[in-house]
Amino acid sequence: MKKWKGLLIGAAMLAVSIVPVFANVAVESVSDQVSDSKPSTTDPVALKGDVDGDGEIKLKDAQLALKFSLNLLAPTDKQKAAADVDGNGKVELKDAQKILKVALNLATF
């Protein structure tokens, strides 16, 4: 029961933080959400939490991770690696929550 209570509290906290951001957002393709930079052949491994690949961890990264966790968008392999901050092989609500906290300077990886 405690596990479910913790997950519900986490989901509520994330929802309260992100719902205003999603108020006017329609389901979009992944290409609409990624940066315009083109990867080079020496492109490094994805930076943990930098889901859009712009080199910074911002609210947009948390938005993408949330959309991936809700199956609203399908991530590329690199996006999945960046969004899966706990390393369990899945992009889940707790990953989006952690990215949000890091973007707001409330936590670090």
C-alpha cells in the first residue's frame, strides 16, 4: 500500500508541475520535439536527462519523458537512453519526475 501511495503522490506532484505546460499541447510527432542539430558520427552517448538532445536539461526534457512514459510518443533509442534516468530499461513516470526536479534545480543525477 505504501508503494502505491508513494507512486500516487509522485504522479500528483508531477501532474501539478506539468499540467499547465500541457494545457495547449496536442499530441505531436517526436520530430516536432527534438532539436534541429544533426548528430555527427562522433556523437557522444546521450546525456542523462537531456531527452531533446540540446545539451541542457530543461522542462521540455521532462515533458518529452512524460509523453514517452504515457505512450503518447515513441522515443528514438538515444531519447530512450537519455530519458531512462534510473537505468531500468524503461521510461516511466519516475524518470520524468526526476528530470523535472533536475530541470528546476531541486535535485541532481
